Amino acid sequence: MNSAVAKERESLPAPSAPPATAGLLNAAKRFGGTIALAEASFDLLPGQVLALLGENGAGKSTCVKLLAGVYRPDTGSVIIDGQPVEHWSPLEAQRRGIAVMHQHPGLFGDLSVLENIFVGHMPRRALGSIDYERMRQEAKDLLEVVGLSCAPEDALKQLRTSEQQLVEIARALSVEAKVLIMDEPTAALSQREVERLFAVVAQLKVRQVAMMFVGHRMEEIYRIADRIAVLRDGHLIGVKTAAELDRDQAVQMMIGRPLKAIYPQWESKPGQEVLEVAGLSRDDAFANVSFKVRAGEIVGLGGLVGSGRTEIARVIFGIDQPTTGSIRIAGKDVSFADPPAAMAAGVAYVSEDRLGQSLVMDFPILANASLPVIGKATMAGLVMRRQELALVEPHLRRLRLKFHSFDQPVRTLSGGNQQKVVLSKWLAANPRLLILDEPTQGIDVQSKAEVHSMIAELAQQGLAIILISSELPELVSMCDRIVVLREGQVTANFSRGDVDQERVIRAATDADSVESQASGFAPAAVRPNEAEKTNTQPTSLVHRLLRKREVGLVCAMAAVALPVMFLNPRMISPENLTAVAMDAALLMIVAVAQMLVLLTRNIDLSVASVIGLSAYGAASFMHAYPDSSVMLGITVACGIGIACGAINGVVVTIGRVPAIVVTLGTLAVFRGLNSLWAGGRQISADQVPQSWLDMTSARIAGIPAVILIAIACIVVIGFALRHLPIGRELYAIGSNPEGASLIGIRKTALVLGAFVLAGLLAGFDGALWASRYATIDARVALGFELTVIASVVVGGVAIRGGAGTVLGVALGALTLLVIQNGLTLVRVDPLWLQGVYGLVILLAVGVDTVVGRRTLHSRRRP
């Protein structure tokens, strides 16, 4: 009987795993002759986390981008709900329920927090406009879930990098994804924020969300993962449960050989004192910090993100200035006004932000590595390649940099290899004090071992080193002494023999107990004043108004108009005000057209030529067919404008030629076509029907029609940019083009559409121009492009794209015409006008630069 039962049980199928929500099946991807991924297969199961391990360049990011729709596999398939998918793209991935937190957040600094959370899938009202109330409420709920204390309306660029990462998490949660892919999500997070993220992951497991976690910190991997997939050199080595794969085995699978020790065993032999910091303070950052570093010694700065560690390093290196205290180098008091002064004294600083502050991503490896010492490789002002190589090649070789050529752009390297370039750059300067801020953040295990070995070797050679790290095992294993900070105050000093991870975290958090000691993380519940804060003190109404560009423009107009009004009362005569308003109306329409292009991080220098060509085309049509409807004349002008805009847009988007180059060329081409068409002829007011002239001169309720037409254009475009998803996506493209592509925004179509719409508006403006000024020839709007661009820049639209308002542009156009009118009335030579416009542009750009620097500084403050 028992035998029969046993046989019956053996004949039953084994319990099957839950069906996979997503995965890869024999997926392969090549870039030129390089194999990024070779026939990888794995599944993402509901309610589980699959950790993806591997060295930099092993293929992890390729897997992420295949699942996210950024790449399509050359062979094999992306599997969703058990079926291979075709026509795979980021937008399709979103539609199929895949959310991705990319390694470098694809966020948009010029948009608000709530817009960043929902861009690409904004909730809409019945007529297609954005439902801001619903979006605001849902954003508040999501920010509470991820533990970020900020207002949904705050501009993203006001937040710190770690806080922006939390916004990225909130955005991933906003799509109610079936699959969540996390690519290095904890690299910029504090321990408290990591705890919050892992709490969110636990909730998603309960909701049966399938997740993939890409990371380098083994403590995090084994804390969060159910299964682990290991990649090496583009090949999937294996997939095992976390319980059956210990850390040593995982490391061996990653690097292909046993790794004896992540941290080198070395004996410290401290020498003479190199640095002494005594009573050092900086307002709102840290206070009364004192420590010493001797030659051959590694001193660690520990603490939570925001505790003042990086701020101390910035003061020592001369980036920021201390409020009180002293710095001594080799026994001499020093005060560094700037980093070059610190470098001259033998201080080097490896920033935690290698992408933003340590590397020029489009420069080749050699140029980046030699930047601090380039003067030693020059002769008669020319860089000598042989000397340049001699300065940096030994350090790059010693760090085992993986690269094809010294001329290879540094952006093509993996994160670990980029960090090696940063280290070699400063080693070439031959410093005596080296400050390392998160030197192994975001790099793989093998690269970490090589960096650790290099740090130990440098210390043994007599270099004094300050090591700032959020990884407690790194601090405890590498440092001779550790100075722990909390809220800008030194709370503890430890020596190598009497320190462990628990004691450091207790000093950093003032915790009575420590959870998960092996992982080295702080407890989830920390005191509120230890969290990084984003809320600022409420500002008065006056301060808020003064920050607005529109208020400044009104003040600028008043500053010009009031003195001129006293010198020449004609300034406020009805005739003069009407003339200025009509001229401003024409300028506003085409300035708003230019704004559409600038928002996408492009420019249209051909705008004046398009106006001229459209104006002559419309006037010629009305002259040839005087009995035609005025609308036909407008249609001709708009058609010419659309054609010109389409030409510009196609060459920029499809041909991938920079807009400034394209439109500089078409500026001449369109003006040349206009000259050939006109052939020196002129069309005057008596050659077109009166109905054509009445189009702009006619009055409605006493207001010239052209002014009403301009107001209508501004209102419609302003509404579309503010209240339609497509308008916010234009801002997103300009703010972060790569990020827009990652979330599925149709960048090519929208940029092309912006050029076409700008052409349409310029053509329409040409028709109005022909009606307003009546006499038309090939010189219409000659040189007008500078006035248009000046109006847009003065109105607050950033040349870099992504920022600006229609109201600001309208006021910018009006401001320039008020300046022009005022100069004319006080009889200033018109030849000065272009110079004045140029000066106004420089002033506007200068104001934006100052404001931007203040915003960046506020982000750095704890």
C-alpha cells in the first residue's frame, strides 16, 4: 500500500514555480565588435527580487536597458507574461507595466517634483488637460511612502542628489508597475533612505511585483534578494537562490577566480604630521572639527549623508571657505582661496560626484587623466603627447584600467574604470595629502579590491589620506583612525584596534540599538533632525515676487519709460502706445515660436528669413489674386513657414546636425530664395486689396486686431505648454534629453513638431507683417533674428532648454520695444540699438548664471 502511494506521488508533477512576469530568453546584444551580452536567460518572478551581480562591463546595464526597451536584442527575446514581445521601446515597456530606476536618474531639474513623478503618464481631465489636483494628491502620498519631506510643487533642481533618487523611486511606484527594475538605486542614498527603500520593496513583494536589483554592495544584495544572477564578460554564469549561494562563491563567479581579500592586509607606519585641522567650522555645515593626518596614515570620516563629511573636504580643498578655525599643512598655517592654491600646497581631492565634478565625459581618457598636470606636458603653449602619456600612463596601468585607446571618450568606460581615471588624474599631481570622497561608490567588487590595494600602497609610500565612505566595512578595514560626525559635530574617534561597525553606527546615529549589524545599515527610525531636510523657511510675498523674472521685466520697463516720459511726453501718447503695442504684438508671436524651439535645447536662427519669405509670398499672392480671400493669403504664408520649419526640423532630428549649424545655413538659403523671388521688385500698399491691409489695422472694441491676434496666440500656446502633457514633455526634453528618451517620450517627433510649429507661427507672423507694414521686398525682417532671440532670453527662456514661460517671453519682447522706443524718442543713434540688445542679453544670461549658482549652493547645504 505504501509502495503504491509512493509510486503515485512520484508520478505527480513537481510543484511549478509561479509564472514569470518578465525576463530574457537567449538575449544577445553586440555593439560593433564588442559582445555586451551573450545569450542570457533569466526570469523575474512575482513577489521576488532577482539580484544581478557582476563587474562593471559584465552586461548588467545591457540587461536593464533590454528590459526597459532602450535596447532591442540582436538575437533572442524579451519575455513579458510568458510571450516574446516585438516592437519593443521604452514607451511600450511602460505600457506593459515595467518601471525602471536607472543608475543615473533620468529626472528633469527644471520641472517640479510632481511633474517628474508623472511625466510621460500624467493623469488627464475629460478634455485632455492635465489633472493637477489629482496629480498633486497622488504625489503627496508617494512622497510619504518613500520618506521624502518636500512639497510636490518644489523644483526638482532644488533637491540633493539623494533626494532626487527618492523622487525616482516615487516615479517608479506611480505607474503601479508589475515589474520594477532598480539599477544601482542606493548609490547616492543615506542609510536611512536605504532603509526606506527596502521597506518599499517589502511592500511591493506583498503586492506580487516582480523586481530586479542591480548593485555592488554585497550586504544589500544578500539582504534584499531572493535569487541571484551572476554575469561575467557578457555571459550569464548562473542563477541561484540567495540561500544556496554564499558571498565567496558569488565573488568567485563574478571575477572568475578566488578573491583572497577585498581589503588588503597592510601595516601602517605613520610619519610626520601632514594635516592638522583645529576648531574648523562653516556655518550651517559643521562646527568645531579637529583632527590630524600623518604621512602614511589613512584617516576615515564616517557618518550619515549630510553629517558634514563632504563639506569638511570641500573646505580643506579650498572650494568653500571656513567660518572659523585653522588648517595647517606640514606645520604651516594655510588658507586656500581656491582649489588651485590647495593643489599648489600638495592637496588633491577626489569628489564623490565623478560625473559632475571629476570628469569631462566627452573628453578622451588621456585628456581627463592629465588635466591637473597638463602644464608639465606643454612646450611653447602646445601639449606634447609623449610627455602627457609619461605623466599618467603608469598610474592608469597600475590601476588595471580596461580601455581600447587613450583617445577613447571617458563616457564610454564603465563606472569602475571611470573612477580609476579620476584616481590616476590626481595621482599624477603627486600630492602629499589625498582626500577620497566615496572612492568605491558604484563600482564592482574586483574594481573595489584594486582601488583598496592602490590606497594601501599609497599609504605605505608615505601619502597622507582622508577617506570618506558610507560603507562601514570599508571604513573599518581600511582606516588607521576614524572620526565620526553627526549633524556637523564630531561624536567619536576610533583607532584601528578598537573599532567595529556597530560602534561607528552608534556614534553616527546616537542609536541605542543597531539593527542588522552585519549589513552596516542604520535603523529605519532615526531622529527627524538627522534626516536630510529640504524644507526651507517660508519666504515673504515680496521675496517670492522679486524672484520672478516677470516682475523684474516690469521694473525694467518702468526704469526706461519713466525718465523718457519726463524728457519726451510723447512716450505715453495714445498714438505712440498703440504703435509700440502693434509692433510688440508681431514680435511676441515669433518670440513665442522661438521659445518652442529653445525649450527643446535647440535654436532657430532662420526665423527672420522665414518671416521675410512668408511675408513676400503672401503679399505676392494677394497682388496676383486680389479677389482672393484674406484667409488664402494667410494660408500661403503659413504653408511657406511650415515648409521652412519642416526642413529645419528634419535635418536637426533625422540628420542629427546641430540646430545652430542647420539654421545658420537655412538663414542664408531662405533669404537667398526670397531675393531670387523678389528680383529687386517691391510690393506696395496700392498693389494689394484693402481687405488685406485691414486685417491688422481694423479695430475690435477699439483695440487693433493684430494685438488681439497676438494675445490669442500667446494664450493658446501658454495653455498648451502648461496644461497639456505634450507641453510638459517639451520642457522635459530640454531639461534632460537622455532622460526623456529613457521614459519613452517621443523626443524626435516632439522636436520636429516644435520646429514645424515654430515655422507655422513665423509664417503667420510674416502674413501679419505684410499686412501691417504694407510695403514688402526681399529685405523684410533683415537682422530681426537678434531681436527675437533677445526677447526670448530676456524673457527667461534658458538657452540650454527646459525653462521659461510664455508670459515672460511676451514681457521680454515688450521690454525690448520699450527700450527701442525710448532711445528713439530721446534721439539716440539707432546704430546703438543692436549693441544695447546684446548688452541686455548678456545681462539676462548673467542673472540666470548667478541664480543657478545660488540654487546649486543651496543644494549642497545640509
